[in-house]
Amino acid sequence: MEYMGKRKNNNRHIEKKILSFFRENPSKEYNYKQIAAVLEIRDTKGRNELIKLLNLNVSSKQLVSPTKGKYKLSQAKKQYHKGRLEVTSSGRGFVICEDLEQDIAIPKNGINKAFNGDIVEVYCYKRKSNGGFEGEIVQIIERNKTDFVGVLQIEKNYAFVLTRNARMYTDFFINKEQLTADYNDGDKVLVSYTDWPKKAESPYGTLIENFGSPGETATEMHAILSDYGLSLHFPEEVEAAAAAIDQTISKEEIKKRRDFRDVLTFTIDPKTAKDFDDALSFQQLDDDLFEVGIHIADVSHYVEPDSILDQEALARATSVYLVDRVVPMLPEVLSNGVCSLRPHEEKYTFSSVFEITSKGDIKKEWFGKTVIYSDHRFAYEEAQDIIQSGTPVVTEKHSLRDGSYEVDQSTYNAITTLDKIAKILRKKRMKNGAISFDRVEVAFNLKEDNTPESVFFKTSKDANKLIEEFMLLANKQVARFAGKREKALPMVYRIHDEPDSDKLNNLQMVVAGFGYKLNLKTKNVSQSINNLLFETQGKQEQNMIDTLTIRCMSKAEYTTQNIGHYGLAFDFYSHFTSPIRRYPDVMVHRLLEQHLNNKKTAPIESIEEACAHSSQRELLATKAERDSIKFMQIKFMENHIGHIFEGVISGVTDRGLYVEIIENKCEGMVRIKDVPGDYYFFDEKNHALVGERTNKIYQLGDIISVEVAKADLIKRHLDFTFATVEE
């Protein structure tokens, strides 16, 4: 019996190899000798077993025999699909195909050397018991990425780069010749995929760059960028092209533009900002009529379409803001210099100008190229002081054109009037159904070596909201200008679809446990969401409910096909106001200029392609930014091992409790085995861990005391334990 079992298992193994071979060659016919050669079956007994297996698969309709003695895969066209692979933390995967409503599940042994994100061809060989599809990857059409970050492990005659993580199931083999003196055991490195030989257990890689010792701030930040394919440095030819730009403000060019140099103009930005995208101009036209200019750096004047600068900007698509550095979309000579709307300098701009009342009613609008002179550069804190103090005084003096060193009455009046209009505009948005996420942002005070000294929270105050409202106004009106024409003009829209209904239902159940109501039956669901967010402000569970609500939202993206922006409650919305740091804004500037001058635009297909690329790069940048914050939080907590903090349960899984420390918003995990007093099981429906014997419940929003047990900088993970044993 034992012998028969071994034989049966061997036949199954051979059958799997046979079918895999045919799936890799779906349109070809083979005889048994050719297949035996591929499978390296050389003995007569083995060949006879092979013939039996081939005929059995003909009987089961897996194979057909169109020519006597030859075999071929059946129904090849219907069973093959193309899609993108997503690898799960368990090592299995799913292929998302446009031609199928359902994803195709891929078992571990069916991934066949594909990586997460690869475009693959999959053979759908059976339906799962639950009615879904299951399949095997037969061809890698396009690698999603070929460069990976990992830790170098050097052996005597070879090395490996350890890259395994939640979505990467293998490491890279490095041959001995690459192990120069520049590389040491344990270094964090960048490895490039070169090949995965048929019989090799691991792919082969080439060492590209050494980032240094794991855990060091510079090492980890550089590694984060490389992991997402975000380049820290510009190619020399791009830097040279930027340096060669003519930075003069010429009389000839000024004549082509509307001149705002004698109109009061200022910027309001963070204290540490170096690139100033936008400025506001202000003048009173009548008792209740004001001209407000929203002036945006005219990047498109300097960056010509298809130039080397344009190609690099498109490839990057966005600036990336890590905790300790900015990786700009444009070289510094442009981003911080010629395009930046610095104080006391004349600059070319592209502007939206509105004649607007104190009630926020627009009487007239104008779009076009301009030239400005910025009279003041305010930090948000200074503008906030002006709004709150009631007197025209700021914390830092500014040199004005006449040599004085104070903010005059006209500037004070401009800021306070704009603040009042902004508050009315915001109120209108909220009434129309805009969703207000006033989330607290985590920030760090850094030491000279860029390690975190302390954590603080950034909140949005009146000065921030003033700028936000006028930027939203410009973005909305530019989009309306293009979209409301009798024949809609090509435009890049920033769209935001309605929330996921299943996730909203789940949110409704979660918040009910805290005593809150979310009405999903009303026509104005967004208003109900706003009421929820307002009610939770200042509560311990605010950040957790904010996070769960955000997860219900669709992802905003760029496209030429407008569907409106749900979160802002705008029928038309675009990104016009940040061309120094976002490529879609550059595209909007070009399209708007072409529409104003009745010029031909680029083909809609190429615009849409750039939109899709920009959306994808924005997503990568966001992930990199979050990773940098997570690293800094763990770096900060390294000095707090053994310390006890109050925390709120921010997530519950079958692995344990995620806990966010209230004092600094650092998040870690109490593993399920470390939850004291009982054996706990995961109640997915109620987002809780429940004790088997005691029925003790730990659920989302509960406040618990935790002790910091471990801060793992390499895995970017915090381990907590309960501070005291609870009975």
C-alpha cells in the first residue's frame, strides 16, 4: 500500500508538470517523446506511465489529440487571461483581469516566479468550491519592478540579498564576483533582478547600490525612496538643462502678460517652505467688491513639452515629502529658484482672477498669464497672528519695497478680509455636502543628524484654511471653464468617486458600538458623515474613526473623464495650483493656455496616459511618505523601551491588537499570545478579541496601558505588551 501511495503521488507530480508545460505552450502540438525529453523521462517504464497520463488527460478534456500520436491543450483561447498579480502576505496571489468580473486565485505553487504587480498571463484551470476562479501563471508579460531593497547576507562563496516581506516571497542570489570591498555583511542594498534560471530556487540579482547600515536615518530614507522607485538625484543632463534656463524677466514677455506688479501681493506658506507655488493679490474695487488674484508659478513657461526637463518631470510626476527631506519633481534651480514666488522678486505666473463680494459671490473671472511682485512672505503662524490679534503686527519683520519693516494697514485688511471670505466659501462647501477631515498630522522636531528629538502635531488653523479655500476656488473654476463649454474642452480633472457601500455599512456598525449614528439611508450621506466626524472631534476615538472613514472613501485620481469630486462636493475640479510639485498641474496650465488661445491640444490618449501615470506615482509617493513617518516614530520610540503609555486600540486582527499611543500617535502591536488572562479569539464582525473563558473583550477604541517592548527599525514595527495584567 505504501508503494502504491508513492507511485500515485509521483504520477500526480508528473501530471502537474505535463499540464504546466502545455499551458506554457498553449498553441503547439507535441508527441510523447518530445514531452518525455522535456520532463527528462528516459526509461521505458516511465515513458509508458507518461503515455497513460497523456491519454487520461485527453479523457478528462484537459488535453486534446487533434493529430494521432500528438497532444495539445484544449480550449486554449477561453482559458487564458491577462492581468496584474497581487501577492498576499500568505504567499498566495490574485490576478485581476479586465475581461473577468472575478479575480483569479493563484495558489503558492502556481505563482511560477512572478512578483507582486507583474502583468502576467494566467491559465484558468478550474473553479473553486465557492464559485470563484483558480489558475496558474504561465507567462510573465511585464515586470512591475526589477529593483529591490534588502539586507546583504554574505556566505563563503556567494551571498543573498534578503528581500522577503509581506508581498515578496523570495531572496536574491548574488555571485561571488560582485562582493567587492564596497559591500559588507549586513549592509542595506539595492539589488536588480537579472534572471531566474529554470532550476534555481532563487532569482539572480546584481548589486546596484549600498545604502549603509540598517537602522540609520539616511540609510532608511534612501532605501524607502529606492523601494518605491523614487529617484533622489537628477541625471546630470537634466541638471544642466535647468541651469541653462534664461531667468531674466524681459520687457517683451511682460507685454504679453497682465501686469500685477503694483497690486498688493503676498505668499502664506509653512515656515520651512522653500518652493512657493502660489501667491494672493488683493485690491478693493468697490464697497463690497474685491479683486482677488490667485497667482501660480508659471512652470510651463520654462518647461517645454517633450523637453528633457519635461520628460523627467513626467517620469517623477510629483515631489515626495519625507520627514527629513524633500525629493522635488523639478531640479532645485527651478523649484526653489526661478519658478518659486519668492518675496521682493518679479515672477512669471499663471493666474485665476476673481471679482468677488464679501459673501463669496463671484461677479467676474479671468484666467491668463501674468507677472507679479511679491511684497511679503508670511509663515502660516504669522498670518494666523494677524487674523487672531486684531492688530497688524507679525512675529517676523519683512522688508517692504519702501524700506519699512512693518505690515501696513492695507496688508492687514487684505488678510482679514480674505479670511472672512474664505470662511464663507468653506461654509458653502460644507452645506453642499463636502466632507471635512480635520485630521491631526504627526510631525517631528529633528536633531542635527536628522534623528527625532520630539513629536508634535500639526493642525489646520484659519490661515491654513484661508489658503486652502482660495486654492480650491481656483481649481474648481478652471475645471468649470473647460467642462461647462457647449463642447467640453480637453482637461485634466481630479476626480473622486462615491464611497464603498460595503465599507460604509461596516463603519456604521463600528461607530454604533461607540454610541454614534451614521445614516446611510438619507440622500445626503456626506452630511451624515460630517456629523459623525464633528461629534468625534476631541474624543479618544477620533483618529481611529477618522481613519476608518477615510478607508471608506474612493481614491482620488487624475483623468480626462470628469465625474466630479465627491469629497469636495464639486461637479468640476482640477489641480491648477501646484505645478512646481505636481505634473498634472503643469498639464492643466498647458491645456488652459491652449484653450484660451484656441490652439490644438495633445491627443486625448496621451493626456489620459499621463494622468494614469501621475495617479500611480502619487500613490507610491504617499506610501513612501507614510513609511518615512513610521520609521521616525519607531526611531523615536527606541529611547522609550520599557516606558508605559496610554493607548487606544486602533485595529484588531487575528494576530493581535494594534494600539496607537495617545501622547505621540506612534502605533504598535500587542500580539494575541501576549494578551493576558485568557486565550483570545478574533471576532471579525465586531472588530474585537474575545476571551474564551472570561469573555473579556478588547475592541476598537478601547483605552489600554501598554509597555514598549521592542522597536524594530529594520521591519519598521513596534511591539507592545500590556503594562499590567488585567483580570
